[in-house]
Amino acid sequence: MHFYYNGTVALLADLHNHSCLSPCGSLELPPRRMLEIAAARGLKVMALTDHNSSLNCPAFAKLCPQFGIIPIFGMEATTSEEIHALCLFTSLEASLTFNEYAYSILVPFPNNPEKTGDQVYVDEDDNIEGEVEYFLVNPLELSIDDLGPKVAEYGGIVIPAHVDRPAFSMTSQLGVMVEGPWAAVECVRIPPLLNGLPLDTMSYPLTTSSDAHFPEHIARRPFKLDISAEELQPGGPGTEADLEALRLALKKRPS
């Protein structure tokens, strides 16, 4: 299935999805199940972005070629201001290295699965490999001002999440959008509204994303990325996507 955007072939993308690792996510969403649904609904580019962790990304990376999906790795980080932001990498290794750093600055409050949900990471066959000790929805000891430069150090990009939502967004926590090295800005809807009024997104490229936590959420708000599969993943299936190609494709989005 081909999609067209600005008259050229485009890829249907979704850069915000949670698996069974996120405590607020469903145990019915290991990476394999996520990808089965995503492929059936036409996604070609998908990011796995659990709360403050990338530990399900290795299984995700192994499975994506089977489903014809180009993988993006990362997490939905929570800053010290409790702003949610997508930290995205095309390199699995870079994502896991940043994961170690993020966990080292996560507020060390133990998770209670009975009260707040399980935090399990799995292999490609859905076998549980481990469970994360600290509650992953807690904030990192890192401000929104420092997040962009820090992610860049590890070879990634940042997209502030759901900026038009009244909770855990840049606008809910700060009252306004703030400038930063953002590759794009994620909205629930385009054009974004805040309290019924147009939101000034400062001319950043805009995306929508599903913020999927349950099977029925997968691919509910994808967007079209103006790039071919060969340009985004020049090495072919099973290889890393090109970060700069992703960045340039995002720049073509409406602002």
C-alpha cells in the first residue's frame, strides 16, 4: 500500500507507542503484538517509546523486519518539570546507552505492580526477561532545557509530546511552548488547540501520534512522512534507519 504526501510516495508513521513495559500500558502489548496490529493497519515506520525506558527495544528491533516496519527506538522521557518528551534514536545501541543514563537519574521510587502496574520487558517470543524495579512514570532529574542537548550527545532527537494536552505537556507544565532543539512537536490534533484556542507551536514541524497503551490504540493517529523506505532505511530491512533522513523528512511536515 502506498501513501502520497505533497505528491510523492510517503510512509505512514507513528512515533509514540507504549508496550507491556510501561506500567500504564497493557500486558497484551508485547512488541510482537504491537507490530502485528501496526502492520495490519498500514504502518511503515514505528517507534517504541515506553516511559523512561528502552528495554523492550531489542525484541522490537528483531521483530520489525518480519512485519515490514522500519523501527525507531527510544522512550517517552519525563523531565523534572513532569513534561513528557519523545527521545528517539535510529541506533538500538544508542537507545540502550541512553536508557542506562536515564535510569541512573530516575527518581528511585520502587514500583508496586499491584497498585501501579507491571513493568516487564520481554524477548521476541514474549518470554519475560525481567522487571524494572523503579516506577518508570516518575520524573528524571533532568530539565526540559537540558533534555535536548543530552539526547543529542547520545545521537538522538527530541519531540515534545502531546503539547495540546492539559497534562504532562509543555503547555500544561509551563503555560507556553518553549524553544529548543526540537525535531518536531507532537499534537493530538492538527491544527492544535489549547482550551479551545489556537496554540502557537512556534513554527516547529507538527506530527500526530497514537500514544498507544492498549491494542485498540495502535495506529489511531499516524501521520505521513514524506520519504521513501529506501531513503529512510538505505541498508534495507533489518538495518538502522538514517537519523538525518528522518530529521529532514520531519522538517517537511506542516508547521
